[in-house]
Amino acid sequence: MKIALGSDHAGFRLKEEVAEMLKEMGHEPLNLGTFSDESVDYPDFAVKVAEAVLDGQAGAGILVCGTGLGMAMSANKVPGIRAAAVSDTFSARAAREHNDANVLCIGARVVGSGLARDIVTAFVSSSFLGGRHARRVAKMTAIEKRFGEVR
Ligand code: RB5
């Protein structure tokens, strides 16, 4: 699967490691930056990855910042994105199976690269289970539509 990757400066090093992990796992990273430790703003990269997922350039996205939180909050502002900030493997799998997450967010200041590898593995190897979960995801989409207009 092609996977769009993005980070800010705090997530840059782990994001580069994730790119290598994905290649080892047989996936194709689409690295959308940032490309150094120089300070940048995480929403700029969250939106790049969100757009790549929505326009079909990538089947999923992975975002890395210090905590994973700012990336998730930013990506979730984009209609159609379901981004999950995750720091354990159980949640990484559930985010896909139950919530049909299309973006995984990781905090480089929260998890080390070993746990990040397991989280990424759990995320990319899991799929949406549908059924009762589809009804709930449809309700999330309905909320997005209802409150999506700028007020
Ligand atoms: C950057 O210092 C930090 O605020 C950012 O990487 C992220 O943790 C925000 O959610």
C-alpha cells in the first residue's frame, strides 16, 4: 500500500524511521515532509497528508509530531479524514477495525522507535470490520456534514 507520511520537526526523525519500516514491510512511503529538524508548524503537514489520502494518492497516512495530538486534531478538521492518535498496538488495530481510521498519528516524544514499529505494523495490517462499526462510522460522517459549514 502507498502510505503518505508527514511530520513536523519534533517528529522528523521518527517519520524517517517509519518510512524505512514501511519499505521493509513492503509498503510504499510517500514522504511529504518535513525534511529537517528546523522548526515548522504541524498543521501544514497534516493537511498535505490528508489531501494525499482524500485524493487517492495514498491508501492511508501516518503523521508524526511530538505528541501525535496536534497532527490528529489538524487532520481531523479535514472532512473525510479519521485520524487516530495512538500510543499502543491495541488502539492502532482498533482504530482501523472499528473506526475505519485512514490516518495514524504518533508522538515521537511519547513512543520509542520499537513501539512505533509495532504500532505501524498493527495499523497497516488491519482492516475495517464493517457491520455494526459501519453504522457508527456513518454517524461520524453525519456529524461532520452537520457541523461542517464555517459559521
Ligand atoms: C512541537 O513542539 C510540538 O508542539 C508538536 O510537535 C506537537 O506535539 C503538537 O501537538
